[in-house]
Amino acid sequence: MTRARWTARRPGCSTAAAPARGGSGIGLSLARDLAGSLGGRLSLTGRHPAAFTLLVPVRREEFGSEGDG
């Protein structure tokens, strides 16, 4: 299975058949889209067992002299 395929949306998946297959197949696609909307990415890092890495940018806020530290 290619990396593009494991996050592809599966329009033919129904919720009725989801328990038999272990899920609806939309979770990774949603996670990939969410990561992208946050300026990050979701990567396949292992196959057996499947492992994924989510990288998102984090902005560190600067505090002034009256800030919390």
C-alpha cells in the first residue's frame, strides 16, 4: 500500500459495514486534513504495527514584564 493510499478518502465506506472492517476508513484522512489545516503534516513512520507521526508548528508566545514568566 502506498503512503498516498493509506490517507485516501474512501467514499464507498458505510457506517453499517464499519465494525466488520475495524472502522469506516475516514479517520486517517481527517487527521491528514486537520494536520494540513494547521500547517503541519501526518506521516506514516512504521507499518507493522502501523505508526504515524503528527507534526504541527507551535508558536511560542513572548511575555512582557507583566506576563506569566
